[in-house]
Amino acid sequence: MIIKDITNYIEEIAPLNYAENFDNVGLLVGNYDTKVSGVLVTLDTLEKTIDEAIARDCNLIVSFHPIIFSGLKKLNGTTYVERVVLKAIKNDIAIYATHTALDNSKVGVSAKIAEVLGLNNTKILIPKKGIIKKLTTFVPAENKEELKSALFASGAGNIGNYDHCSFSVSGVGTFKGNEESNPVLGEKGKLETVNEIKLSLTFESKNESNILKALQEHHPYEEVAYEIITLENIHQNIGMGMIGELPQDMGEKEFLLYLKKTMQTSCVRHSSFINKKIKRVAVLGGSGSFAISNAKRAGADAYISADFKYHEFFKAENSILLADIGHYESEQFTKNLLVDYLTKKFSNFAIVLSEKSTNPIYYI
């Protein structure tokens, strides 16, 4: 078992291209070809996390948060980030981070919160844009079905809950090869006219390399003409946050006490009561104040997240109950999610749940 085997499986549910542009995900320390002795799953990677990995014979740490977020200009141990990285390197410990790649997964961070709270009929709160692309190519009519089948098999033609999606239109293509060409149809140096099909297929950006490989391998032409564009369509199964419904509605105080107990938090900061039952609930792990307006537009009675600032509570505007349960608390079950997922695949391999709390915030 090498690191790449582990990370490839993680990326089936949290492809790195799901991550936000500001983020730093993937293998931060180590080599993908390194043989794995064991995997320690944690929310954060600190010096004590490295010590735990050493004690439990794990040379790969799968961390939710990336220890390296912005660029390191030096590595001499003057900050906690530098010390962690140095200690990992000295002890041959690799570090892999998922962060917003898992945040944007349909079965990721917010889905786990929804599961813990028992929400039903869940869907993505903020579907992600820029994740759907479209391939257009031109192929002789007699080769269309073979090429289309190969592209479907490589992941093209998927949009939302549908697959095998394509659009074809017939036309006439022209070309003339130079002396260095080796045309499949016609002769070099001669203008050729061919009945062609313009073939268009949508796909998720994570499949782009496989699709281009299939295109080159199964297209009959020596030079394959194609274009790829990014669509504005949202992807309903990829994005931040979740919204769902409680099995039964609750009073506001009852709901907050249920939330406090279920999410194992010492404190819930909340906006003023709105004098209505709580049934429809939106959730988003981590710092989620940016999604308050999304929760309101989605018709949520309550929105659960973390790191709300003072003035952001005013955004409730007596139409929604805002509940800040704490950053760590909102993401604490993420490592359980990853352990469960990895254990199903690597049942005879050491997948270890970190026993160390990395929450830097305490309450008195």
C-alpha cells in the first residue's frame, strides 16, 4: 500500500478540484510513492499529532485542515507551522489535507452534521459553479458512436443526476494537410471535404484528463480538433452546506438545547428568538457567516455554523434563528467520516482515529 492508493480513494469523494481557489489541499508533506505503515486521521495537524502518529506507527496523517495554508518562506522552526513541518519531515511522516474539497462534497463535512442532527430530505445549500465543463469535437459520421461511447466511459456526458448526455449536429468539415501530414481521410496537399458530426458533451472538471485521453485514443483523425469551455451551470450535488428537515419540529429553546447536546458543544451563541417552530435547518461546517443569506433564501428556520461576528447576528432580521456552535465543534465529526470511509476500503489496514483534541478554544 502506498500513499497514492489512499489519497486516490479519498479523492473519489473529495476530488482536489472541488477545493476553493484560496485553499491548499492534497499531499503537503511527503511522497505519493511512499509505502504506508498506517494512517492517522485528524482534524488538525499539530506537533502532538506528529507525536501521536509516531507512537501509533502511522507514517501518513490525513488531516482535514491544511497545516501549510500560505507559502512558507523559511523553515527554521520559529512558528508552530514550521515546527510541525520540520518534525514531520524528520520523522518521515506524510501529511495530506482535504479541507474545502471535502467541504464541497455531497457526503462531506456538512452532510455529516446533517446526519448527526438527523436531518431528512437533504440537499446542497450553495451548489458550486465552475465545476461543469463542455467538450466539443468534430468527428466523421461513421465514427461518432464509437467515439461517443469511449467518452461516456471516461466520464463525459454527466450533468447532475443524468449521464450519457450529448448533443450532435451534422455538417461539412474541410481540411488540407501539409507535406508532413498523414491524413486518415483524403490525401496530403489536397483540400478535403468530409461529412462530420459536431459532438458536444458536458462533464465534471475532475474527469478532464481521462476524457482528453479517451478523445485522443479513439478519435480517428491524426490532428484532433476540440474545444473545452467552463459552463455557468451549478452542480446540484457539489457545493457548500446542506439543508434538510428535522423529523419533527421543535420550539426554539428545545432546538438549541438539542443542538448543544448533539453537537457536544459547551456554548451555543444564537440570534434572538423568532417565535416560530424549527423544522427546516441549514448547516455549514466551519466559518459559515457568508452563507446566512443563502440559508434565508432557502427558507431555513435555523442556520447552524460557526465564527459569526457581532454584526452578522443582525442579519437574522427576525426571519431565521442563527446558531454559532464553534468552529471545532462544527467539524469535529469529520475525522469519523473519513475513518469510516477509509476502513470500508482498507479493512485489513491500520486506519486510526486521532484521540487528541486540537481545539484551540476553551470555555470557562
